[in-house]
Amino acid sequence: FQIRYAKVCDISMSPSLKNGDIVFYKIFSKNKSSLKIGDIVIFKHPLLNINSIKRITKLSEFGVEVCGDNKAYSKDSRNFFGFIQKKGLLALLYSISPTIDF
């Protein structure tokens, strides 16, 4: 599989992911990728024209519930848009390169 990277531009996943962190991910394939609670995924936001990154907190036949680790700031499945259909998932997080302050 091919590894790609993206920059985190939000604080909704803090403290796990901070604004400016670089994350490495692999493209999600519905037939080849397995999902589990705790996985961090990148998905097409169902209401806004952006990609978003959140943690899977529930799996069901209807899709996945995703939530940010920073509950006070995150707009997610709990309080904003409900379950994400699996076809809306774009990628699974592979690794994190934290921001380095000089």
C-alpha cells in the first residue's frame, strides 16, 4: 500500500493530534481495510466541503461514529452530523510526526 501525508489544521483531536502535526495515512478500501474502535480516520465531512480527521468510537451496520479527542471543541458524530457512511471514509491514520517547536 502507498503511504501519504497530510497536515493537521485543527485542534479537535488535541492532545493526540495538534494543529500543525503531520500525519501519515493509507487510503481506505472498503473491501481491504478493517476498522476498529480507536482507529483515527480521515473522511469527507458530511456537511462541509472539507476533509476531517476523527477517532472511531462506534461501529455499526449504518456506518461509523467518529469523535474528536478534544470534546469541548470537536463538532462530530455526537453533536453535529451523526454516523459517517463507510463510503465517506478516505483514509486510515498510519503514523504521526509531532510538531517540533524551536
